[in-house]
Amino acid sequence: MKVAFIGLGTMGYPMAGHLSRAGFALSVFNRSPKKAKKWSAEFGVKAGESIADAVGDATVVIVCLGADEDVRAVLCGKGGVFESMPASGVVIDHSTTSAELAREMAVVAQEYDQHFIDAPVSGGQAGAEKGCLTVMAGGDADAFATVEPVLAAYAARYQRLGPVGSGQLAKMVNQICIAGLLQGLAEGVHFGEQAGLDMPAVIDVISGGAAQSWQMDNRAKTMLASEFDFGFAVDWMRKDLGYVLDEARKRQVSLPVTALVDQFYTQVQNLGGGRCDTSSLLLALQNSMRDTRRGKISNE
């Protein structure tokens, strides 16, 4: 099985590395040549000079990109994936995009006698580096079965959830849940600090009860230390929540908490925290507290 991997960013770089170590016949391409050269030097696999060069004889093509427009350009552009890979191949898209984009790409893939699987991932940079990502997929059942050995190289869990678009919709559920948990954790940390509690001790005791979550286990201590450079950035979360809220409007689904948290992330961006990780919701609360205190002083 010849595999091509396009997109050697924060997630794609280690994911492609796992494929190389697993022994797949692999080619890679990155739109920034510098990153591709670095990856090639580390793993001893020559990077393609173009998309067509990388995917020309690939059975499976994996893309891990940023947003709808990036995926559309790489797959559908002149000299892109669909135009350049052989018929009957499978395209796996690990980008987080709109479900509408996934369905659009599936239609184009059919025109080239190819299969398209939308397969966004969860687990962040750490999960990619450890090879223990979770993959939520939508697409043809037989095509998915074909690529399961590929997914196993960098994912601990992978599941087909229905037709094309199901993977992106499931990722939206994932982001809705994460956003709410992070806001609750940020508010709890902020309240505890203002109440003068020993917050490391508080986190230690409540993490053994019903308040426990992955976010608490992995982000509470770094939040207390005002460290916000771990994994998934605010800019990317806002992009994802944009897809969520757009889909919710189309389906007339009410997501009041998600919409509110999206506004808080906007505040973090306005504070210059767009590249901070998603636990930086605490910054918006701290800034609001400072503004309130300044208002009291000016009134006095």
C-alpha cells in the first residue's frame, strides 16, 4: 500500500513519522518546502517536489491541513490530489472542516473514481506525537476498512460513524464538549484564586471526584502557573467553533453555551492570545476582573 501524506504541520509532522516507522511505502509533501526538508532529513524519505509528484502512484492519500479553503485548494486545484492520484484510491482528510466541505469533496472524488473519507482527529499535538489519536470518520464502509491499517499507525481509536460528513459532525460534538469543560474549569480556577484557596490542593482533591476530566488532569496545573503554550491554539478553536455554530444555525439547533464561549475566545484573541492554547480562557476572566477593579478605583 503506497501512502502519500500532505500537510506536515503540528499534527501532520508526527503522524507522517509514525507511518514511516510503521514501514509504509511513503511519500510526503508540504506547501512550505522548509518543513518538508526537515521532515525528510529526520525520517530519510524524500519529499515530493509537488502534489502530483507525491501522490502520482499512491493508493491512499492523507491530508492534514487548516480549513475548508486549504483542503479545497490541495484536493481540487490544478495539479491537485484528485487530478493526480490513480483511480480507485482513497483520500483521508484529517483536517477539521465544515461537514458541507466534506460532502462536496466526496462528490468530486466520485468524478475521479476515488473515495473520500472525512476523518478529523482529537488528541492534540501530544496525541499525534505519541501515536494515540482518536479518529472520527465518515465515508464508504469498504473504503474505511481498507485504510484501517494506515490509521492504526498513529491512532489508538478510529471509528466510522456513518456517511461522508459524519466525521466532521462528530468533531463538532467533540469541540462543543471541550469548550464547555474548559470554560467551567477556567471559572472554577478563577473563583478559587479570588477566594484565596490553595488551588493546587483543591484541584488535587476534586480531581478524584465528579469534577474530574481530561482537561482538569492535563490543564489545571498549567493554568494555575499561567502557562498557555500547550497544544491546540485559540485561533484554531475559533475556526472550529465557527463551523459548529454555522452548522447549528442551518439545523436550527440552540447552542447557547458554545456561542458564549466562542465570544470569550474572541476576548482572548483581542488580548493577543490567539496562539495561546485553549485553556487560556482564564485570561479573559482575569482581564475582566482587572477592568472591574480599575472601574471601582476611578469611581472612588
